[in-house]
Amino acid sequence: MLRPVLCAGSARRLCASSSAFAAPAGAARRFSGHPDMTVIQNTAEPKSAQFQENAAGMAAAVADLEAKVAAAALGGSERARQKHVARGKLLPRDRVGRLLDGGSAFLELSQLAGHGLYGEGGDGGGGIAGGGLITGIGRVRGVECMVVANDAT
């Protein structure tokens, strides 16, 4: 089976699934709690070179994703944010934070929409951070709501 993966160096390539990670025949067994559920046995070998290479590649991909999400969370450029505040307006994340119940979770959606859309941009990736919107699901007065805030920065 071929699957796209991010390898060291961030180049996308197709890699064949390794037989070292393939489940042996009959590896699935019935879950004792429910007759329709099966448990697939773990056959990964954490000390193998391929596992270590994949783990390092995944760690690099996660770090890259976290950096892009953090840059997108800033919104527009520093200059645009300062201009927004100088007009006496709250930044969009501050508005969302004030709307939501204190201490409640916010599941943000589409954080990287518009990433890389244009040349170099304020989000560090040449795009419009979040597509110019902050969208997500949050709790307002005890009710889970869809929240959409325009990000004019």
C-alpha cells in the first residue's frame, strides 16, 4: 500500500508500507467486551531503524505544523495589529476570548486556511492567516456554539 508521508527534509514522497509494520495473518482478535469489535495487535518495532526514522520525520512535521499554527494565531502583521489596537478595537482573539465562558475549551477550525496563498505574508507562510477568520466551537453561557470572528488584521 502506498501512502504520502513527510520525510526528513519536508519533501513529500510515496513510501511503501514496510513488512516490519504489517500485521501478521490472524493478528486481529475479538474484543471480549463486544463481539463485533476486534483488536489489532501492535507489531511495531520501536528500536528498528525505520521506526526511528519515521518517528524523527513525524516529530519534525509536528514541530513545523505547530510553528505554522502559532504564526497563524498572531493574525496579520505586527503593524496591522498595532494599527487595529490604535483604532481602539480589540484584536479578534481577544474578542473571542471575552465571548467564551471563562476556562472553557475552544476548538478552533481552519487555522491554516489561506496559508501560502500569496507570496510572503504576515502569517509567515505567505497567506491570509485562517482565511481572515477565526472559526471554532466554544461554550457561551453554558451552550456550545459555532463562533466566527472576522480578523481584519
